[in-house]
Amino acid sequence: MRAMILVLLAAPLLGGCVSTAKTIVTAPFKAVGQVADWSTTSQDEADRNRGRELRKREERLGSLTRQRDKAAEKCRDGKEDQCQRAEVLDHEIEAEMAAPN
């Protein structure tokens, strides 16, 4: 009879042990899964990153083009240093466009 009472009293304590054991056993699998998630890029993330890169490149080209146009306008007004600047900016634009996507 005493043995039966002891078993009934110990049952809740064993439930915690089983839960802890389950956590310990499944932890390595969860860790591997998390590392895989961190180390791989989903197609959606890759598309987002690619779009971001393209927008930045277009912004840079737009900025260089505006700067070149302003320098060319000042060059036409007779400022020699701006003629050189326009030429340098034109080369930067060509280099940016020739760069791999």
C-alpha cells in the first residue's frame, strides 16, 4: 500500500523529468534547423535584396547624370573646370553601367 502511495506521489515529479528529457533530446534538431534558416536565403529574400541593389544603382546613375548635366551646363557657360568634371562624371556613369548587375 505504501509503495502505491509513493508511486502516486512521485508521478508529478516524473512528468517534469520527461518534459526536460524531451527538451534536451529535441534541442540539437531545433538548433540545426535554426542554423539552416540563418545560413540560407529564401527566394523572397533574394528577390528583395536584388530589387534593393537595382534601386540603389539606379539612384546612383540618376545622381551622376544630374551632376554631369549641371557640370556640362556650366561648361557651356565658359567654366573650364566644369568641362573636366563633366568628362569625369561621364566616365563614372559608363563604369557604373558596365559593372555587372
